[in-house]
Amino acid sequence: MHSHRPTAAAVYSALALVALVAGPPVVLLGFLDPPHIPTGAELATPGDPAFLVNALLATAWLCWLMFTWSVLAEVVRRLRNVHDRAVLRTPFQRLAAHLITTIAISSVAPAPQAVAATVTVAATPMDASEVAQEVAISEAARHTTYRVKPHDTLWEIAKTHLGDPMRYREIVKLNEGRQMADGATFTSDGWIRPGWVIRMPSDAKEPEPQHAQVHVVREGESLWDIAERHLGDGKRYREIFKLNKGRAQHDGGQLTHPGEIEAGWRLRLPEQAPADRAAEQAVAREPAPVPRETVTPRAIETPAALPAHAAPRVGIALPEGGVVGLSFAAGIAVALAAVRVRQRVRRPIPGASEAVQIVALPKPEPAVQAVDEEFRQSTDPVPDDYDLVKDSFTTKPPATLDVGIRADRVVAVNLCLNLCLNGGGAEDVVRALFTALVAQAEAHRVELVLSRDDAAELFGDDWDALAMHLPGLTLTPTFDDAVTHVASEHIHRTELLQDAEVGDLAAFRASRPDELVPELVLVGRLTGRDPSYLESFMEYAPRLGIGAILLGTRLAEAGCEVGTDFRAVGGDLNGTDLFHLSQQEAIVFQRRIAMQHGYEEPAEDEPAAEIPVVENAQATTRVRLLVLGEVRVEIDGEPVDIPTAKGMEMLVLLAVHPNGRTREEICAELWPDVGEPQAGYRFHAALSDLRKRLWAATGTTRKETNFIEAESGTYRIDRQHVWIDLWEFHRALAEARKATDPEAKAAALDRAAEVCRGHLADGAPYLWIDLDHRDPLTLTSVRTLLQLGGIHEKAGRPKRALEVMEQALTLDPINEAAAAAVIRLLIGLGRRDEARLRAQHLNAHLASLDLEPAPATKATLRQLQVLGRV
């Protein structure tokens, strides 16, 4: 009703309400006699005019009473703020509700043109949609909503959706006192529960979807090529352009025209785009739509739209001869990331006298490095270690197992079937499949049953110490014991299905999702053993989620011969090149998985990286190269666009190598897949464009400086004309190591903290930078900030200590020592509410990694709890 003029509508409604409530009594009492009970004579003559007038008067008074009662009831409901109501059955109720609602909307609106967002009284049916629209518009103007997820904290929600974690107070203010769906009330303490729908400030933004498809532009690509490749139709390039127009890129550029894109830019793809990576298909694949009892392998094709030069390999050849799949690589990548994450979490605060220096991270074994690199190259974008570990957690058991490649397609078999292998290459194939399943056994997803004698044959006599730390492994004394264990599990699962009155394990999991029942796989050798007992119950095992991978005698289902070339002969896998690992390769990968679960190898001293400390230009130099954080070039304090992504990457490469690199070394890093002479042409073109841009921006000429000097075949940045934050960081760190007292060390470390804006070349997709440069520098930066924060705290400067510890958490949000220090400092500064939120945030991070707080952290959290009760 008058949706654009609520004030006028309220005036009209108020006048109508007054007229309808006060008008009838005035008219009826002022001009007519009151009705009376009809006499017998009047009833005998119902056609008499006096009788009809009396009846009409009685009806009018009755209608007035009913309407007045409806108005009073609606006013009371409104004053009590009662949201629930009975159905408005009579016209009087609907009219009263309509008038009161219209008046209420205007009375609580902050301005004449605004519609109140707190109206809870329903309007009449004819205006209900109109009022609901007004309420929705006002709600959207005032706030949005967010559903709390497990491990969420207000700090993290504010950081993700509002861009500033300190804005959590606005969320508290919007929700304080509100009753949630579970009956609990939102309090100022800020404790929240999963499932709550909380109000958010109106400027809250939805972050980019975690699994949004992103394409990294390659040299020579156009939007048409990208649309044709990912969306199947080049004409859909407009969708990609519209989605990315104006978005800032890592080199400072923006997409402003469909025909102008740069290599290295990250472009969002429409959500409906099909997955473009064979790795994603191999890692997160749904079961084949065939009966679980069948043994027909399922082949998944590499997308045909993928150009040959860009298609990730579906099989990964290892240095020592083994071959594994991309799904295997994903499992190993998660294990590596989990170890690194736990090291980050438990990294302590260095002592004031400790010398902090850049330490070269140990390189993994060649086979492990090969699968990790392949996973990263086939995953776009490459996730952060913490996100990779957190997102990989699932309790859903795998339904299939990738076993090999046939005609450039990944071949997978249902996991709960019997796969029997014979021949000279069978053992290496079983090692690969066993290791792949171990990598997926996290969170009770898979249980592997293996006897000790078969384990010694497959993996050696010294394997027991490693086996203790492999997830999902049940090691039995003999093969007969392994079969007995499987038979007992067969009986147990049959009883589970009978109790649940379902026909198979899939239906049981659907009916009882909280009860974890893993896939069960028996691994062993049948040769020389009687298979009759095993055959007696394995025929019905698939519906119970039980399968077997066996060497030797073929059971009633899938089986084949495996030659020394590892190609399957016979059966449904005929012609498949099977994945395989030697004994040594299998143990290397299993060791990495075991390290994720507490297995420790003898510690070795980590060698310090040789980082030359060079003279940096004066801080007042006109040209500044900032590589700590998002990469940018500044001239006279203003950012300057570099014409090509490779030109910017060349600057970063030379910044991390102060003494320079040869042309061949630069080409090997920037154009690894391009041979000579093309790589040389691209190098000189990028260098020429870079110099011309800097000359034009600074108004200088080649006579004054080339910005990148060439001497004896080595190219390096001109140290007299370019100031680099990374070099300043190295110099400050070197001075801190030489300092003899805490104050001198703190002064040097403060200089290092000043230039430490973020990770090295943060967000830049440089494949050469992570392990050798970015990761070691991030580790050193965090340790530098932790040490500096500790020095300031001991010196009685809690505010400065808090700033530094916050800076450390920005670089590494999951470092427990920094988080505990922030909580401790907030308590000391009397900021207990913030300390509680930080405690929630820390607990959520640790819980997501299945870790308990360290003893020192527990003491800080206990102190916070005690203060909360005071």
C-alpha cells in the first residue's frame, strides 16, 4: 500500500482507523435510538419497518464491536512484539491488521522514504506481498545475514566478509540479545554456534568461492581461447570478460578490454564451467552409475577441449621408474602440506639472543618432489597448505580406485571388488595401489588388512616401525588371521544392515551418516594358500563395502596377468598400463604419509641459506621495487604499471638473486618450456620493454642508467638507482645478528619489520619461487617478528609487542605461539573481549587440524577463563 509514500499512507490509515472506531458510535448514538430486544408482537410481524431498523442497528453495533476488538487485539500483539499469529479469518481482523501495520511501518522508519525493517505484524492477504517486499528491501539496506559454519569465529567472519577483523564489534552490536533458532541468545561475549544465522553489516561481501575455477593466462592466449577450452564455446568469452573486468591483477594491471590480457593474470571462470583438469576428476570423482557388484572398470577421459600443450599428464613417471596417477599425487601433496602446517603451528618464539637467519628448507626425495610438482602444476589456483589440509578432510569413503591408464584415459575400478593380479609386475602394482589407499585412509575412510608375512614380502623386514604410523592399517600375524578379521567384519556389517533394515552399506551410510564405516580392503598373497574359505563369503562382500587386492589365484571376479612392462593382459583391465612402485619408492611415499601421523626421522641440522647482503640504494631513491607482499614498482611514491608480466617476474627473480643471473638461467626460470632461440628472443623483448617503461616513467635515458645492468653475461639490478625492500630486510637481519644487546637488536629488527609487508611476491604464480625462496623467507620473517615481539614484551612495551605479534599472525595465521602471545597481551591491556575472540579463533584453527593446545597456550586460556568468571 503506497510503497513509495509510507508517511502519507500512515496518515490515511490513521484517519480511517479513527473514523471506523469513533465514527459508528457517534452516528448511531447521535442520530438513532439504540437497538432494543424485540417484543413478541414485533417478532410476529417481521416485515414491520421498525423491526427491520432495529435489526440493522443491532448488526451495525455488532460489526463495530468485532472491528474494535480486532483493533485492540492487533495493538496488543504489536506492543508485545509477537511474531506468530493465527490465521486472519474475518474481514475485521484483516482490515485491522492492515491499518495497524501501515501505521507501524511509518512510525519506526528512520526517514520518510525508508521502510521499517522490524515490522512483524502481518498485513491483509491482498497486501501481504507488498508489505513483505518493503520489509525485505529495508532488511537488505540495514544488514545482510550469514550462517555460521563449524570452526567459525567472529574475528574470522569479520576478516573474510568485512575486510577487517576488528569490525567484529559491529557484528556483536547487530546481534546482541537476539534469540537464535536453537533457543540460545547471542550475548556480548561473542560465542557463536554452527547453524546460527547472524546479522552482518550491509557492506559485507561474499568472498570468492573457495573452489571457484580460476585460469592462469599463458603466453599467447586470448579470451576466445580460454572460453573455447573451458566453456566449450569461444563465443562465451564475453562472460569471462564481464566476470573479470576491472579486477586488479598481481602486476597491478586490470582487464579493461577483451583483446588485452597478460600472461600470468588469474581470471575467474563462470561457475557453470566444466572442470578443466584431469587432476580434479581423478581426485574428487563420484562413483560410476553401475551396480557395485560389477567389476567393469570405469575410464575417465582427459577433456578433449584441453590443448595438448596444456593438458596435465594423467600418469606421472617417477625418476626411479615407477608410475602413479594424479589422484595419488593429490594424497601425497596433502600429506606434505599437513606436515608443514603442523610445523608452522608449533613454531616457538626465538630467544632474544638467538640468531635468526634464512634456512634452506630440506628438499623431499626426487619421487616425492616429482608428484608434488605435478599436483601443483595441474591445480589452479594452488591452495595454501592450511586450506589444502582443511579442505581435504572428509569422512566420505572413496568409491573407486585409480589403477592405471588406457588410451590416455584414467581407469578406475570399484573399491569393494576383488582384484587379483598375477605375473612379474604384479607386486609393484599392489605396492602402488596399497600406498594410494593408505593416502586416502584418513578419518576412518579406508581400513586395509595386511598380514605381517605379506608385508615383509612387499615392503621389507624393517617395515613394522613405519607401519605403526600409517592410517587405517590393520596388521595381523598371518594371512589366515587377516581372512578371519575380514570374516568377522563381514558378520558385523551384516548385522548392522539388518538392524537398520537396509540392503547395502551405501543405504546404511545414508540413513546413519554419523556412524563411520570405512571401506575394508584385504591385501595379500593367495598363491600357495587355500582360497575356499575366503571365496565362501567374499561373493556377498561388495554390498558390505568389502573388497580385496590379491596376488596369485584368481577369485570369481576381476583378475589379470601383469607383465614386467606393467600392462594388464586379460579381463576387464586388458590393455591398461597399471600404476606401479618399486619397494623403495613405495616406502618413500609411505614415510611421508607416516610423518603426517607422528612418524619422526632423525633430525638433521638445517643449513643456513647463503643470502648475499648487498648495498641497497638510498631509501629516497626515486625507483623502489617492493617484492615483500604484492609486487609493485613505485616511482616517486606512485605505483607504475609494468607492460608485461614477464618483465615484472624478471625484476622479482633478480631481486632474490642480488648478484645477478645469466640470460640462460633467467630463460630457464621464466620460459622453462621454450627452447632456444625463441627463449632468447622473449628475454630480450621483455627486457627491452621493461627498460623503456622505466625510462619513460622516470624521464631518464640509457646514458644515466639501464636499471638492469649486463656485465660479463650476468644481468643484475642497478643498486644505485633501484631501492628494494627485500635487500633492506636482509641488511636489517644481518645487523640484528651482530647486535650485542637487546635494544640494538630490537632497533634492527624493527627496521626489518617495517619492510615486511607480506609473503614474497604474494599472489604471483611463479613456479620457481615457492620452495627455494618464498617458503624459507616467510619462515624467517615470522621468526623475526616473533623474536621482536618477545623482546618488546620483556622490555615492558606491550602495545608495540602486540602490533608485532599481529603482524606475525598476518603472515602465518595459524602460528600458535603468536596467537597465544596476542591473547596474553590483550589480557594485560584489559581488552578481554578481543582476547576471548582470539581464543575462539585459535581453538578453531587447532580443532580443524585435530591438535590440542600446547601447555603454555592452555595456561593462557585458563587465565582468560578465570578472568571471565570474575
